[in-house]
Amino acid sequence: MDDKQWLADYFGRYKESIFAVGVFPQLVELKELLVKVRDRGKKVILAGNGGSAAIASHCAVDFTKCANIRCINFNEADLITCFANDYGYENWLAKALEFYADDGDMIILISSSGKSANMVRAAEYSSARGLKLVTFTGFAADNPLKGLGGLNFWVNSKAYNIVEMTHHIWLLAACDLIVGHAEYPASSA
């Protein structure tokens, strides 16, 4: 296969994942959940590992700045390492939620595989606490994280780049849906 054909196939896979059947109603539901959290004066906590952590950071800022939804994430090295040392890596995120989440908050967990123990334990904690939980996963359709949320987004791909960028696009589409348009200035200054 030549490079042009390879790229056509590659971007075709993006197109297939981003516009997956059924995602539009889910994105509208996500938008409505986010607006309810904002209107109740609560916050959204986004979390992920690796590339998903970067997505969580970017989306937390955009939801806060552009859609006026208070969002936080847990990407501080001192928080992660302290809680991982004290409670174990598989428990650090659940413990962070225990300390930082308030009743009525919404949790968004992003995991390409849906198998990361720290994400699964955080989802279990969120559910037990009655926090609204949204998950973003990929890879296997039966991954453990996918079934734990009240709203679950899943990308039918085993390619990290496709799964992660699809999650990113879906989350930012929900932000733009709240804003009401996709083209707006980076700042009002």
C-alpha cells in the first residue's frame, strides 16, 4: 500500500470512529448533564492516564473558560505520587475523588483500554458515592470501565491515536454544543 492509500485508510478510520452511529444523542445527553452541573453550581472532575490525562487537562480548561463550567483535573505530579505512595497506584484516583469531589459533582473518566485499575476503582467509588459518572473508553467492547458509568462513550478501535483523538473531539464537540458555535475567539480581550 502506498502512503496516500495508507493515509486514506487511516483518516477513514478516524471518520468512522468520530461519527459512529449513536454518538450524536449521547453528545446531546452529555451537554445536558454538563449544563445541569453548571446550573446547580457544582463542578466536573476529569481524569485520565497518559494521553487521556492530557485530554482531561485540555477539556477542563475549555469547559471552564468557554462554557463557564467549573472543571478540575488531577494532573499534579505531587498529588498523583503522594496518593499513589500512600494508597497504592490503583487507589490514588478514588482517594483523590474522596478528598475533592462534592455531592452533585460529575466525574468524567477517560481510558483508552477501559482496564486501568485506578480508573475502574475511581468509577466504583463514584458510583457508590452517587456521583454522576461518564466514561470514555475504546478497545474491547466489554472493557470493565465501560459498564460503570451512567453515560458511556466507546470507540470501536484498538489504535490509541484513534481512540484518544476521538475522545478529545467528542468532548470538545460537547463544549462547542454548549457554547452554541464552533468558531469563537480564544479570549474576549
